[in-house]
Amino acid sequence: MRRQIFLGIGFCAALGASLGANAADAPRNCPAIATKIPDAFAPTCSHPQTPLQKAICHYKPKHWTGNLLLLDSSLMHGYKQALRAAGVGTPECTHLLASQKVFENKLEACGSDGDCVLETMTKRGFALRDIREHQQAPLEAAALQRFAGRATFQNPDHKPVPLLQRIQRGMDIYPLPHRGLPNGNTLVWGFQPHNATVQSLVVVNHQGAVQLLGAVDGIYLGLPKDKTQPELDANARITLFVRDPQALAQNLSALRAWAAASILGFNVDCGGADAARCKAAEAIPVPILAYRLSCPQKVPGDALVNRCPLPLPAVSGKVSPGLFWQ
């Protein structure tokens, strides 16, 4: 019965990875695990079966108006949020899975003791809150504003717009998805609510200093799951902005992988079921433009960065689109 109810770390990892000999060595994919665990330990109270389910459904704490059902579902919701933010093969993912296993063991040991279940769930809720606080994107508004400065840029057939305004428009969600890159930097991205084809991205180093900004248009879900041919918007492009051109060479491979992930709608298993789609998305030629923000201006004031284009460097190394889960 425990295996039916405690769909925890070992069970979910088995669902998300191969059961072959190398499964134990595969990187833990926390966002994938989040899609396979139940919404609560007691999804319904119509027929509670285990001691834990009975405690959740029948125990009513003093001064409460109901049972533990809402606490149960809220706790699992918080855990799923933490899983989605923990990434693939990261120390954060490993720690989160291990701590959840400890919590589930303690919860099971409570049996039908409602006081014990309440105390154990409450402590886990506080722990998850702390984890989520540490998972927030390492991006400060002041750092973003300093990097963008008073720069403006102009897309074809559009009026010049402040760069900061455009980047903020494409990151108007919370929390912002972010992933650590192989070079030690962190890529943070977002999109405009109700218009996911307007996206923005920011690369920061380990100290939180902004290295690169990107305005992304018209590529999201450019290769839907039921299609074999790309359907990018006519204005599809990625526009990158740097102060140090070396930032392009250091991050371009990861940015191309992120673009392929966006084209696929993110959350793809490039090492398994989605391998062919990942390869197809990586082959789609997405226009990428780059500009230098420290662009000399003849007239003081807002700087139109279109006057200072940069060539894209030749880069080696490959990053999988499967890295970018949200």
C-alpha cells in the first residue's frame, strides 16, 4: 500500500528515467518528476485507504474549520513548484529529492496520528518556502537597469523603443524561469503574458552581474508537436545586446539551445522521446542579430544601438535544448 500512496522520490525517478542498468547514473530531472507525482497524498476523501489518508481526511486540528486536505494539496503544489525550478542534474535537484524522501518517511511514520501529520507537514511547508526563496532568479532590477542604460533599439518597420522597456515587457511573469549554464553563468528568461511570442532573456554571472540581454520575437512554439515543418512568425528573430563582445562567444551555444527549446515549447526530453524533434529544432535557422551597447553617439542622449552591430563569433561546444525546463 505504501507504494501506491507514497509516489515519492524513488518511484518518480523510476518513472522519469530508464529502468536499465544506467538509470542510477542518469541526471535527475526534477521538472520531469514534477509532471509525474500526484497532486496530494490524499487526492480525495471519498474512500481514504491508508492511515495517512485517513488522518488527512478525518483529523480536524483545534480551531480549524476543516481537515488537512487543503494543507496536503498546498504542500504538494509547493513541492512541484520547487521541482520545476530545481533543474536537471543540479545539486539543488539532488538535495530537494533527498529532503522530500526524508519528509515522506517521517510522514509515513506518523500513521494515523493527526497531530504528527500536521506537525510534519507544517515543518515541510516552512522548508519548501525557504527553498523557493533561494530559487528565485538571481536578477536584480537595478542591475538590469544599469546594463541597459538609456539604450534604444529599432526593429524593422517599428519606431525606436527603450531597450529596458522591451526587455521588461518580455519578462512580465513570476517567478522567472532560469537555468545554470555549463560556463557557470545563469540564463533567466520570460515572456509577455497572453503573448508568449514576445520573450526576453538575460544572462548573469555568478555574482549577479548582467552579461547579456536578449529580445526574442516570434519563435515560441514555432515547431508544434503535431507538425513536421516550422511555423515561425515572419518577424522571428533574436536580438542580443552586450557591452563586452566576449559575452557573445561565451554564451552563444547556450542561447542557440535555448532558442531550440523555445521553438519546441520547452520541457523536452532531447535524450529520449523528443530526440528527433530536438534535432529538427536545432536545424531551424533563427535570425540572430547582435549589438554593442557601448555605442558612440554623435548627439548626446538616448543611444540607438542599431548603429553598432556585432558579428556573431564562431563557437564550439553544444548545449542540449533539454536543459531548459520551465
